Amino acid sequence: MFLALESICHKSEEEDPEREAEGAALVEMIRHLLKHAPGLRAVTYDKALRGVHRAPLIAEGLLVFTPQYAGLPPQSLERYQDGPCTHDLYVAEARVCERRITVDGQTHYTPLPVEELEYRKGKRARLRLPAL
């Protein structure tokens, strides 16, 4: 079901590598929709949306589904220690992952399962991950 349609002057990725024009237009369109459809709970879009675009939508209490931009390297999140066990947590491919080093020295990122995803309007999302 289409709820809104917006037209923007599309720029090439070379002219607008962060997709600012497209992402900003979508954010404004979604804010307009929220005024008329307060029950809106989720938005899906292509990879033109970056964090700067997703953040205000998430702050409105929406779940935002977008493909992960392939150009982002894994980012260190934290080192979790439980007694003698340590777990290096990273963000990789838009997921919280545990970094593991294989016997042949290769790095492998294993996504952690999400047990619960809770959004609160105006606040950050809260992930509840299973115990490691």
C-alpha cells in the first residue's frame, strides 16, 4: 500500500555519495505521514538511508529496515568478560557480532541472536541479547 509519493532530483552517487538529498526527502515524507497516520510502526527503504537519516526516524519510535551499506568495516563495540571467558563484540553488517579468530588466523564475525527489540519514542533502542 502506498501512503505517500515524493519526487526529488536524483543525483549520482559521485555527486551525492552520502545520499543526503534522497535521505532527507524521505525523512520529511515520513514525518508528514506520522502526522496523518500515527499508528505507523515501521519503515523500509533502500541503502540510500544512512545513520543520520535513520536516527530521527528511530527517535520517533519507528523500526527502520534498510540494507546495510557495504562500505562499512566492522566496528569494535566492547569486550565482554565473564570470569575467564572474554568475548569481543563488534558491529558488522548491521548486526551485533562476536569476533572470532579461526585456527588459520582468519577473522569471522558471528551474529548474536536478538531475543527482544524494544523501541521507545524519543529514546534509543534497547537490544536484549542472550547470555554469552
